[in-house]
Amino acid sequence: MTDPLTIKLTDSLSRKKQEFIPLDPNHVKLYACGPTVYNYAHLGNGRMAVVYDLWARLLRHAYPKVTYVSNITDVEDKIITAAKESGQEIAVITEKYTKIYNDDMATLGVGLPDIQPKATEHIQEMIDQIAQLIERGHAYEAEGHVLFNVPSDPSYGALSGRSRDEQVAGARVEIAPYKRDAADFVLWKPSTNDQPGWDSPWGVGRPGWHIECSAMAEKHLGLPFDLHGGGADLKFPHHENEIAQSCCAHGHPEKVNSFANYWIHNGFVTVDGEKMSKSLGNFLLVHDLIKDHKGEVLRLALLSAHYRQPLDWSAQVLHQSQVLLDKLYTKLLELKDVQADIGEIPMSIMTALCDDLNTPLAIAELNKMLKEKEGVELKSQLLAVGSLIGILQENPDEWLVQDHSNIDVSKVEGLIKERAEAKKNKNFARSDAIRDELLSIGIEINDTRDGTTWQKT
RNA sequence: GGCGCGGUGGCAGAGUGGCCAUGCAGGGGACUGCAACUCCCCGUACGCCGGUUCGAUUCCGACCCGCGCCUCCA
């Protein structure tokens, strides 16, 4: 890598696309908020995982060392609810869904982050940070709770563009009486006997949601670090609060990038134009989708829109990804005997990815490349692109092989043989009838110079 | 109400001050006994109204429409 790559990204903090300049070019640090493990991961979780996995891959391509941290939230009130409803221990639930999450993401070609910290293993770090906030006058104890005092942070709202007053005006929930300010949020809350709890200077309790990411990012990456990512919905309040906690804990409330230098946010997945929700019954789980679709098809589909844009999931999106991957694997199969190592990423594709991870453009360039190049050059570049973006990792033979388990192969081949006879005798009426018959049982035939092949439609 | 995002050809989806996105679907052609596969070709898209400009889908302003967040959420 002689020529240093210039990566541009849209920074949510400055609201501008700008050049990424690492704090330390020898060690780039990325943090992305991971899932709360109380259920199967949905497509939105999948998109988040794929997007930041690709950011990590791109950064690794450009810099010698990258540490990518993405957490598992394993203490949260939804988990408590899930435990009560299912009668299972909390740890059983969180371990189960953590494993399923990682397995499902692996199917999407998502590598494990370099570090995957769990909230429950960082309670002490959270307590320490809360204590620091109290010490510096940014947090206070009230009725067993510890709250972050929003008015004590002059920079609060820098990320979301929301002032404290606006937040209060928009509040749709009742304001707890122990809050000094309506905008204050919980750092620590008391636990009853049937809720998970840890000893703390403020009694037995559990952390609020936002503090875990502040504590874990700092522990594993140090402050400040380069990039912090997550879903667009986390911008407020979660990320806003993370900034407040981390900057204030270290006495830099006015320096909003003293926590993370750049912020990146991915857009939502909608399904046929509607937001996924349980009530609409369009809540797509990765765990279900991988039963019917190959992981790479789902991954490519998730990358078919720019990561910051909303992505509308539909049969069409899947179809396009499937068709393209089939084409690519067919090409690789054709080039099976061509000796080629992983080559260079074509400039056009690299440029697209370096421009704020423009995957739709990169895919378009991939299509062009498929047309314009051939032989060793094509194969080596396909392998290079595939290994960077996380596709084409399967054996082409296996990818293209069909599942014939519920087909009467001998019958199909018998008919094809009969058709060949009919064709030889110029009995085209009979041969066409056979073709129609095969089609009616879902078999499509394909005459080639070397005979007739068939496949499921 | 506040904050933010977006409206591109049948669909998906980039991008740009003047020239090609790309893919899927569709149409035409080559090939084929006829098909399929493959290959080639094709469609004058940029929400609406003003403004700046020699020229705007692209810049500026107003308007209309859609979406997200403000409550747990990727």
C-alpha cells in the first residue's frame, strides 16, 4: 500500500462529508453500538453489523492496524421482561441470543469485532465513571438513582442539533419528580430483588443504558478514538448522552470530539416501504431470512443502498443481488482453470468505497468490470473485491449447484433423453411437449453444444 | 411543535452545472428446428414554482409531498 488512500465520510457531528484523518495513522479505532440480546437479530441489526464490518474492512485496507469494538448489551430492562415472560434466567437468555447473533452475523459475512465487550463485565468501569461525573458536578444522586444533569453540559445537543429546551418540550413521558431538570437522564438506577443488581456507592442497582458505551469504548479504545457508529435512531438520545457523559467525566464538556472524533450513522431498513414493527407483522429476522437465502445474497442486498440512506427491503432487492452473485460465481467457474491470486482492487471500486462507503456505486462498477475485463485480470480482481467487501467467499461449484433433493432426477433425465431422440428424428412436436412437461414440474432445460443441461426454475 | 433526512426513467439506486451511471424488469436483434442460456441494441428520468447562469436534475429561495427522531429501538 504505497499510495495512502483518502477516505471520506459524512460526519454526523459536523454534518459534512470530510476527509478522514486518523488520530494515529498507525492505529485506527472504531466503535459501533451493538445489539441488546433478548431476541433474534432483525434486519436492522443485520444492516448495522454489515455496514460497520465493511467500514472496519475498508479501514484495515487503508491502515496498518485497526481496532474495531462493538458491544453486546446484556443488561437492560427489555431483557428483564423477556426473562420474566419466558421463565428463563437472564444469563441464559443473553448467552443464547449473543451466540445466535454472532452465528447469524457470521452467515452475513460479518467477522467478529476485534473486541466484543459485554456490559455486565464492565459494571465497575461504569461505576467509576459515574463517580467521576458526580465529583465534577455533572451528576447527582436522588432517591437511589444517579442522574446526569444536562444543564451542566454547555455542549449538550451538539450531535443531534437539539437544545435542552427542545428536548423537554418534546418529552412525551412524565418527568420523574426526583429529576432536577426535565432533561436529566439516568446513569444508575436501583434494583429490586427480582432485578439484576450490583453493589455500588448508591446502593444495589444497575446502570442506565447510555453509560455502558461510554465506559466500554474508553476502556478498550482509550480517549479520544477515531470513529463512533450506530443506527440513525441512536443519535438521540443515546449518542448525545454518550458524548455528554464521556466529555464531562474528563472535564472537557466544551470539547465534543474529546470522546469520538467522527460520528457515522446508518439508515433504517424498511419493508415494502414501511418501517419494521411487530404490530405490522413485517419484523424480519436474520435468523429466518438465512433459511431461504444465502448469506452473501442478504449481505449484498444490505449494501445495495448507500449506508446512510433508508433501505427498502423487497423481493426485488433480493432478486437483483441473487442474479448478480450468480453471474459472478458463473464467471469464476468459467475461470476455474485460470491461475490467479488475489489482485488489486480496481481503482473505480476503491474510489467508490473510499467516498463515504458508496457501495451502490461500487456494485455498479463491479458490473462494468464484469463486462470489460477478462481472464487472469478479471479473476484476480474479482477475488480482491470479494475479499474486501465480503462476497465470493464460497466455492463457485457449490454456490451454483442446485438442490435436487425433491426432484425425480432419473425421470428428468429420462425425459431429456427421450427429447434428444425426438429431436434427432425431427419430431419437434414431441420434443417441445417434453420441454413443456419438464417446465410444468419446475425444470428448465438448456441446450448447449455438449448436450442438454437442466435446472430448477 | 422542534430537530434531521429525502423526493431521479416501470422498479431499485448512484451521480453531475453542459457529455455514459449501473442493475432488475420490458422491447428489438443475433444465436436456435422453436425456445432457454449467452451476446448486441433501445427507452431522451431527475417533485412543483421562481431566481442565478450562455446553459440547472445538479447552485439559491419559496412551496408541495414522504420518512425518521424527540419514548425502548439498528
